[in-house]
Amino acid sequence: MSEIKKIHDLLTQKQISCKELTEKYLSAIESDNKELNAYVNVTADEALAQAEKVDAKLNKGEEIGLLEGVPMTLKDNLSTKGIETTCCSKILTGYKPIYNATVWDKLEKDGAVMLGKTNMDEFAMGSSCETSYFGGATNPFNTKHCSGGSSGGVASAVGANIAPYGLGSDTGGSIRQPASFCGIVGLKPTYGAVSRYGLIAYASSLDQIGPITKTVEDASIVFDAISDYDPKDSTCQGRKGNKTFDTVNNDIKGMKVGIAREYLEGIRDDVKESVLNAVKVYESLGAEVVYFDMPALKFALPVYYIIACAEASSNLGRYDGIRYGFKAEHYNGTHDMMCRTRSEGFGAEVKRRILLGTYVLSAGYYDAYYKKAQNLRGTIVKAFDEAFKKCDFILAPTVPMTAFEMGHAVSDPIETYLTDICTVPVNIAGLPAVSVPCGFNDKGMPIGMQLIGNKFSEATILNAANAFEKAAPENFKETKWGVKL
Amino acid sequence: MVTREDVENIAILSKLFVAEEELDDLTKQMQEIVEFADAINNAPDSGEEFDNINNLSNVFREDVVVESLPSEEILKNAPEQAEDHFLVRNHN
């Protein structure tokens, strides 16, 4: 059952006022966020003001939209007018955007109640949320473990019921991986399906905004609300076709599920077993399973890191201490001022990626790394084009393992990069993919799988994901935290 | 092979300072990451150049002036400003 619909019904049936509902969430955040560290900025006043507007409408007997009055949260790299937006970096402390990200403009107009901004890896660079200037968000299933990243705060908040849903961003898995680690649903839309205007850039050819939710129906509802053409993002085309919600409950009999063998290599046994069990569930629902090889995937990870770091080194050139954010206190000359501002303002992982990006773009290395990686990107795109001639969607693990313990990811950068092996191909090829819970390991930590679709086929993957959720609801578990409705 | 000098040079290009005591560790890490990236040199290269994901071409709009953000709003986030401009001091 959709969490958003459940809340909508409670509001319209007057079982709870929007103000009471919002207060419930705010008080749960106050008690639970100390241990979860999911929120970095709680916007209680704005949330309550919006809730009162919704109550006024309800009291007059006016109709409200599905998302109207439903609390939610935004990752802290989504611009919110007048509300501090830091990317969880020291370099953007105090920065208050003077415009809204298009996605927030849309949801705000739909009457969403934003509870606050959530934690993330600094500039979305990380896989555990721990590169955040504010420290990492923890996992609601076991707070000794990380939430995943980079959208770790949204995933932790939604998994812990201190937000019914939220928006994150996914450059190499940053929506799907934390959703998988926290036992919930995360949708990375097709490149160009959702406007990136107002999303603070990490790697512009890979970044996409998408929903992190409790259920597949919720992901469908939120995706439909934010996927629209936007002239402010020249790569944005909007959703193609009808609302995904129209078909999310369709029968999936006869659908073809593709398994690329490369996705099952080097995967921990417990994760592999859960994904293969899910294949059986699909067979029982009347889907047909086809196996094939995609050798091009073997190069996806280095291709991703080269392209992402190259774009990041360029995108992050704008932080110069002149126009916004942090500025070094003492300096001698403008070059020195910029160097000091950037060296004091950026964390270690961000500096590492800027340096690597600058390296692969510098004369002498450009052809060997950046250009070669771009060409291989084309090869990976073609491999997916071929695969989708054989199947309707590809089923794969989201992450090769379950959530790692806090502190583990920061100790070894390369080992952490390797955990992104299953998620990055989707960004390289600009495809949509949804991560869905599909099991638990023997320690009770959630396991996720992803359904990868062809470009602009969000309706197909959400339909197939929802069929799985209905057939195997035991994979969707509540945690001890947050609001119980 | 990434050398200490490489890292120092890249740091200048990136407008970042790398402290002397960080240099050895960072060189080692950069070397490891570059070795990992070197895997792509074993990949078969079709030589075909890749342009962009959705075969996008230039998007044109009518040349109509639309409202810009007011400069006083933009300047609110500047660490220093003077006379409707961003202020950059040579020393501080």
C-alpha cells in the first residue's frame, strides 16, 4: 500500500489534521535524528506554515492533490530558495539559494510539506554518506552500519519513518545504493526525464534526480509529479508517455526478464541468492527469463570514475570564495585566496576526485584516459541497446553486499569505489533503474535488487517492480523508528 | 606512474594546496586510482567517438529577453561585496 495514499486518505477523511501530522514527524525527527543523523537542517517553521495552508483548504471542504500536505524531505544538494543548501560541504556553509530547483518548485506548488534537508556525502562523492561535513547518516536497521550514499540522509529518513518520501540524486548509484542498504525503494530516472535545474552539479552528464520511497507505488506517484519538460535544463525532455501510475498495477505475464551474467560475478553469496530467488518470483508471475553476456560491463567502473571525476573537476571550479559560500580568512593575492578557500573548504574525497579529474583532462593524459573512456561509454550504450532487443528489463543486484559498518568506507577509497560496480553502468548509459528490497542477510540487513529499463521506460520497470513487491511483501520491513500511522 | 611532482602540478592546476606531509600519501592514492583506471587500456576500442546520451542537438528558443535574477539578490551570498559588485581583495 502506498504510504503517500495512506497519508492522503488520513488527511481527507479528517482522521488527522495536516498540522498534527507534521508535528508528529517533527517530534520524531527531534528524538530519532540524534542517532540517525539523517537531517542536517530541519525546516519546522516552513513545514508548519505549509501544513496550516493545507488544513485551511481541508476545513473549507476543498479538494487536495495526492501530494498536498504529505511531508517529505530533499537531499541537501537540491536548491531551496532562502533555505541553506550546503551539499554537506564546508565550502557552501551559509549559502542560501535565490531560486528553487525545478523539482522543488513543482512539489512545492503541489503542496508538499518539506520537513528539512537531508545528509549526503560531500558534493555527492561517496558511497557511505560519511564524507559529509556533518558526519554520516546511520542505517535504520542497525545504526552501527552506514546508510549508504551519497543520498544516505534521505534513505535513512525514509527507512526510519521520519519522512514518508524524499528526493535524492544519482550520479553512479547514489539513489539506488542507499535505498538498497536501508531496505526501501529508489528510482533513478532516465537521463533527461527529470529537470536537473537547481541540482548542484557533480557530473552533469551522469546526474539525475529521483524519488526515494517506502513502496514502488510511491516512487511512481512522485516520479509522475516531477518528470516534465523544463526549458531551464537543456538536456531535459520530460517523461515520455502516460503517467507511470496508470500501468503500475498491470499484469506482467509474458514480460521478458534479462539476466546479464556479468552482473552476478563477484557478488556476495547472500545477495546473489536473494536476487536469484527474485528471478523465481518473476517466473511464478508468468515472466520469461533470458540469460546473456555483456562483456562491455567489465570496463564500466573505470569509465565511470574517469568521466565523473573529469566533469567534477570542471563543475567544482566555481567554488572560488568570491560569489558564495566559505572564503578563507587570510591570504596573499587572488590565486592564494582561491587555493586557501578550496583547500580549507573541500574535504579529502572531493579533493581526490578534483585532482584525478584534472589529471585525466590534462595534456598528455586526455587521449589515454578521458577520450578513451568516452569512446568506451559509447560501447556500453550499444551493449545495452542490444540487450533490450532481448528483454523488457534487466534484473541485477543493486550492490554486491549489504550496508558496511560505519568507518569502513573511509579507510580504503578503491575498495569503496568497487562497491559501485552494479550501479554505475546505468548512469553511463543514461538508463532508468529502480532498486527494490529483495531479502535480508543473516544479520537482518536489507538486500536490494535493481530493475534496469531501456531509455524512458520507467513505466515498465515500475510495473515489474510493483508486481514483485505485491508477490513478495515480506522483503519490505518496518524499523523501530519514527512515526507509526 | 604518478610522481610527487605530478601531484604538485595537478594541485596547482586545480587551485588546491597539498601540504608537504600529505604529498606522499596522496601520490600513493593517486597512483592506485590511476592504475585502476588503466584497466580501460585493455578494452577493445571501436575508435568511434561518443557524443551524448540521448542524441541531443542544440536547443534553440526565440531570442526574447526574459527577466533575470536581481543583482542585489545574487550579491546576498557573496562573502564580500561593494557598489553592486563582487569584491575581491588582493590581500587579507
